[in-house]
Amino acid sequence: ASNRHFFVGGNWKCNGSKKSIRELADLVNGIQLEPNSGTQVVCAPPFPYLDFVRSLLKKEVGVAAQNCWIHGNGAYTGEVSVDMLLDLGVEWVILGHSERRHIPELHESDETIAQKTKRALDSGLGVILCIGELLQEREEGKTLDVCKRQLGAVAKVVKDWEKVVVAYEPVWAIGTGKVATPEQAQEVHAVVRKWFSETVSPQVADKIRIIYGGSVNGQNCNLLAGQKDIDGFLVGGASLKPEFANIVSSHS
Ligand code: PEP
């Protein structure tokens, strides 16, 4: 961590009911957050609950969608546009999550994710942009190339990174209980920051939050949060549990 504003996102994935979400919102509202807190907290419920969650959560907590449509409103049955998210008071969107990149029925490409990122940013939403390698890619020594390729696709169409948080999420660590070691995560975060310095600008590299995701829990968060280039977390499974509060307070 550093003097960058620590960022903790809770990705609720495809989970919840009105009852369980009301309980989860109570839990999140119970986390002490001063108006100028050292940690920014954002929760990402499934689309149908966004409005409900925005109405339940205190204003210090942001709300993110887990995806958005690549175009605007129109004849796109079944999609959810950025304009609709803004209309609901949603401030963020998660894009490029590994489940959207790699689940065969979804299979979003680098270019699709880049175009969605551009649309979301152009409209004023913040973007939690997920990148990360598969286990096979790590074993083949391709981790850094994969992350740079995924970022490079976005850099082709996005020039203003002010409202982007990059989430490094090694796919082998997501939902598996196999967290990256602090050293493994720090190594990639440092390379990503260097990539920003060389490809975008040293100013953006210095400012951009690079958060880690992949089996973060109440036990392993403190050591990870102590790494120089880890500016927060994107949390899946543990964001549905009381330990989310410990993760939020891991940076102090
Ligand atoms: C995620 O969904 O972004 C994630 C990191 O999941 P988990 O914490 O369950 O590994």
C-alpha cells in the first residue's frame, strides 16, 4: 500500500436474494467509514438488485455493476446500458472479470472489454478493470505478457485513466482458495505500474490504483496490503461474509 486511496471492492457475483442482500447491506453499513476514510469501499451486486442495494447502502459506499452493454440504449434485448446504470446512481462497473473472459458461453475478448471500458468511462462511470493470467499461462512464463496484452487493448482506445482501478486477478487464484503470495502479487503489480509509466505516463503510473483479487480473506489480507504496489482488493467469496469488514480495515 502507499498514499494512494486504498480501494476494496466486493464482487457478489451471481449470488443473493432480497433477504440475503438486505442482511449483507446491513453488514457493510456497519463497517466504520469516515467521510474522508483511508479506504474506499464499493459493492457489486447482480444487475436486478442494483437499485435496491443503492437505496440500502450508506452514501460512503459505492455501488458497481458487474458488467455493462457495449452500446447505448436500443434494440439489444437482454442487455443493460451504461445510461441505465447511471440512472440508478451506480458509480462503477467491473469489466474484464476472468469469469466473463473465460467462461465459454461468455468468452469476452480483449477488444470487447476495451470498447466497454471506453463507453463506461466516456459516460462518467468508474471502471474496475480486471486482468490476469490462467494457470497454464503462469506455468509457461507468460504472466506479464498476458497482463500487458490485456491492458494494451484498453490503452488503444482509452486515453484518460483517472477513473480506472486495475484489478490484478490471477485466474488460478479466483475462487480456489489458492491466494497469490504477497511477493507474487507485488511482482506483477510493480510490472503493471512500470507498464503504465512507460506506455501511458509516469503521472498515471503514480496515481492509478492497482488492486489484487483472488482468494483474499480476513487472514491473508494484511500481508498483501503491506506490499508497496498493492492499493486494495477485489474480493469475491469473502465479500459475502462478515470478514469483509476485516479486509476493508487491512490498510491502516
Ligand atoms: C473475484 O470474483 O473477483 C474474486 C477475486 O473472487 P474470490 O475472492 O472468491 O477468489
